Amino acid sequence: CSNDSSIRLWKNNIHGFSHILNIHTAPVKSIDFSPTGKFLVSGGNDKIIKIYSIGEDKILSNINNNKYNIKSVRVSPDSCLIASGGDDKCVKIWDINKQIQIMNYYEHLKSTNCIRWSPDGVYLASSSNDHTIKLYDIRCNKSIQNIEAHNNAVTSISFHLSKQYLVSCSLDSTIKIWDLFNNILLYTIYGHEGPIYS
């Protein structure tokens, strides 16, 4: 995805052919493939979440109940839900089939930068410009953990397959590994001299 408002689907060959999707009208900030590989979701500065069928080469639906730029979209492991976050500081969860918002979490004080599902889809994590990471339990629809994570914006996060550990990186030039079950910081990794984005 790109600031030129396009998405490119690259062919897996040495020629580097790509299929260009011009489905947004402003910079595209995030895309994610469904685990089934049948569709992808995208979001950006036009404030619309697009659901695009790869096999049918068409837009399946537009979710436009957003007033702010979207910075992160993720499909749940069962391909039934979409989580989104952005400049409204809110984490939203959408039902793909019904195309309605079913949950929202107003926990961050600044823009939400990154959202990740746990491998089993039970938990959702979000990171923000407010330097924190939040953890949510989807089963009971509530925020269950707040991590004062970094000294600057937390740009990206990722779950370990065990779902016990989470990795985060930040504009403060560090990478951190968290034990979510015991709510402790395990490691801080230094080495970069500038901001880390992924």
C-alpha cells in the first residue's frame, strides 16, 4: 500500500508483475489478507475500510463509519471480524458479514498506530502515540491490560505464536519483549540510532 492511494498485488515470479488496485481516494496506510486468502482489507486517509475479493477481483463492501484517518486494519484468525484503529484514538471491531461495528474501545489518549490479534483470536492488542500498549479480551468485551511501554510512540506490535509474548518497537529506538501472562518486561533491545517502525 502507498501514499499514491494504490495497492499492488505482486505476482510470485521473477518478472515482478503486479496488479494495481485503485480502490482508495487517499493514501492507504494498512492492508491485511484474510487467513483464508480469499479477500483483503485496507484502510487509510479516505476513512473507508475496503473489503476486496481477490478471486473475483472486486470490492465486496465498503465500511465508511469513520470520521478519522485509519492507520491499522487486521482480519481476525477466523476471518469473521475486522479490527481497525486510527486518529480517533479508538479501537473498533466490525462484523464482516453484517458489516456493522460490534465493539469499540476508547482506551488510548492519542492515535492508534497498530492492531494485532492473538493467534487464537481471543485477544486483541493495540499500540499508540501515547506510548502505551493495550490488551483486550474479546470474549468479555473489555480492556484487561495497560502497558506503559516506551518513551515515545509505539509504532508496531506482534504476538508470539504462544500468545504469551508480545514484541513492540517505538520511535524511542528500542525493541521490547513483554510477558503478557505475568505482565512484565523481559528484554529491551538496543542498537538502532533512529526511530523503529516495524
